[in-house]
Amino acid sequence: QLVESGGGLVQPGGSLRLSCTASTSSFNSYVMSWYRQAPGKERELVVGITRGGARTGYADSVKGRFTFTRDNAKNTVYLQMNNLSPEDTAVYFCNAFRGSGQDYWGQGTQVTVSS
């Protein structure tokens, strides 16, 4: 089970930090990612992080503004989002993956960027 938190309403240029906590004893065996889905659009990959947290891969649209980290001791990943724009408005989903049939999603958290 993945539980996300930290979404909300923020003004353009503002910041939010999303968290996703997993209920598993093998959290460090999962590749973790954040996806987002804006109204009327397909779900898109925002960022992924390797099992140990050493490497991340960001979508071009968020590079330099978003930072993804993981704390394996707390079974939690964090997405720090800075300099937000209205184009970042979406439902953000946490994903845990470690192979076929082991692909889990959180319930989603709404991020709205508006003045």
C-alpha cells in the first residue's frame, strides 16, 4: 500500500513537498516513481529513482525545479517541487515497481497551482 500526502493549492512560483510512504518490508527493492495526470491528458512520468536512491531521472518539464529523494529507513519518498506553474496542476501518483506483477500505485494527491 502506498499513501501519498502533501498536495494542495499553491500560487505560481510557490513550493510543495509530496510524500509517499509504503507499507512493505522490502521497500528498498522497489524502483519508485512519481507520475501525474492533468485533466484531459494521459498520465505521464515525472521522475523515477533507483532502489538505493543514487540515480534519478526527471522529465524535461520539471528538471531544475523538482527534487526526488528517498529514505529507505522510513519507507518514504519525497518530491520537492519548487517554482511551480499552472502547467504543473495535476493529480500526482506514487508508483512502486520491482517487476512483472509487482507494480503498485497510490491513490493520488491533487496539486493545483493557481493565483
